[in-house]
Amino acid sequence: MKTNTKTYVILGLLLVAFAIPSTAQTRKRTSTKTTTTRTTTVTKNPGRVSSKKVQYKTPKKKVTAVRTVPNKTVVKHNGQSYYYSNNKYYTASRGRYIAIAPKIGFRINSLPSNYSRVRYNNQLYFNVGGTFYVEANSGYEVVDPEIGTVVNELPDGYEKVTIDGFTYYEYSNILYEKIQVNGSRAYEVVGIIDME
């Protein structure tokens, strides 16, 4: 019986000896790889931006001068005369008139018929071809719109610009970004260019 017990023990040990290496050979090595994802919030909305950071797609804008401005209204601003006609502002230079972006603070007595109302944060703006007005002292004054104001279309004469690698649309130093509102294209004011 002792011989049988020894035989069973030896057979058991051999069986275990063969089973362990074979299990080790067939076992797949698994390793856990941990991937860390960092979420970085990129603020695209530039807010107030130095004109030095703005890169225009077309480096030089074509300046058009006209000889006359029909039915012009003189707009005095900081002691200088400007001219308003056909929903545009002009400055006189060498006997000609050059269309300019309206300066903040310009005032007119009545709005042209093609204005649109834009409401944002309980502020009512009157948008005339990309120029924003608010009612002021029985007239209308040019102002910068608040960041977040949305318009349905860009004014004629807008330009594409790049700031920190992002593309925007600029008109009269106001930066717009294309967005979707109820499935339709619109443009949100995302910044103002500070001229330096």
C-alpha cells in the first residue's frame, strides 16, 4: 500500500509539474494600459482684441473715393465734420469723399427705412448695414453691440480675418462668428477690435 501511495503521490506531482508549465505557456499576457485624456477649454471668443493680433485675408482693402455725396448730412464728432448719405459715413480728403466705418458716438436724427431690430440682454439695437444704433437724446447713436448679439446676415463689405488661428468675419471693427439658430445660418458678435 505504501508503494501505491508513493506511486500516486509521484504521479500527482508529475501531473501538477506538467500542468503548471503548460498553463503558463497558454496563458495570455494581459496588461492594462491607462490613457489619460486632458480636456482643455479653448476660448475662441476673442472679446476685445488688439488690432495687432488681427490678420486680414486680403492684406490691403481697396479704398474707393467718390467726387460727390448726394443729399449728405453733416455729422460733427469730436470737433471734426463727417458726412452721412445713403446709409454710409464719409470723410473728406483732397476734394473727394471716402467711405469710412462709423465711429462710436456718431449720432443721426432718424433711422433709414432699411433698419432691423436686434434685441439682446434687454437692449434694443437698430442695425443698419452692420452699424448698431441705440436710441439716445431724441436721435440714434452708434454703439458697439454686446458680445453674444446675433444677426441674420453679414453686412456688405465684411472681411475674413484670422485671430490666434481662428477665422472670423469683421465689419466696422466688430467680429462675427458663423452659427446655427433653429437650423438657419446666423452670425454672433464675438469680439470688438481695439485700434492701436
